[in-house]
Amino acid sequence: MDTFEIAPYVGMGPLKLGSEKQDIIDILGEPDTYLDRDSVTQLHYSGFCVHLNLDGKVEFIAASLDEDYSVTFLGLDLLRAEASKIIELVSTQYKHDENDFELGYSYVYPDIQVSFYRPTVPENENDNDGKYFQVACVAEPGYWDRIA
């Protein structure tokens, strides 16, 4: 299993922010689909979504659970460790956006341009729905301000 370590302001493993589209294709192959929307080109893979800005440079990388790789940050597998443990560890070092309208589902850490997302929030500690994040992301500086 390959490991893609999130490095704030740098990227996710070999996927680097600021890279060209061809750099991503050289690493992941041809995307399953391309989507051009709202001045952003998105490259979709089975476990990754990569956004290119108007200059054709990578500005955002998102990963979802895939059996072929893990996505790590601060020593935790972000898509296999419990969300509560990830929030606790990351929030001891960085501040998440308290005004995020999806807070609970989404945790955005603007100081490091890293975020995590889950579509549901557990109702109690025995509820497995929402127990794990489904997406981990890293973005270039200022990304979250631009899309807010």
C-alpha cells in the first residue's frame, strides 16, 4: 500500500501543489474524468480529485478511501483512524475554522490549508455513521478564502 503524506503548502505525497496537469498524469495516469467548472479544471480518479487553477497549476488535492493507498498526517491514517482522534490531535496544534457552516462535517484548518470531510456526524459514540472522515484535502495558500 502506498502512503501519501500530507505536507501543508506542499502537497500530498508525490502530488504537489503548483504542479502542471501532466505531472499529475505522470503519477496517477489519465484521469477517469475531466470536469471544467467555475474556472477550475478537475481531474477525477478513483481515489483522488485534483483541481487546476486558470493557470493550469494544481491548487487543491482531495483523497478518498482506497485500498491501494493511505493518506497520513501527523502520523495518523486520515481515512482509517477515527475522526474524533484526528480532530483531537490536529486541533492541539492548529486551529480549525470555527465559522465553517459545515463544522462537524467539515474541519478546515486555514493556517495549514488542510481539511477533512465526512457526510454525516455520529449521533453518539456507538454510531458508526460518520465515525471516519471520507475525504482528506490539502490546498495552496489562500484557497479556502477564495472559495468561501
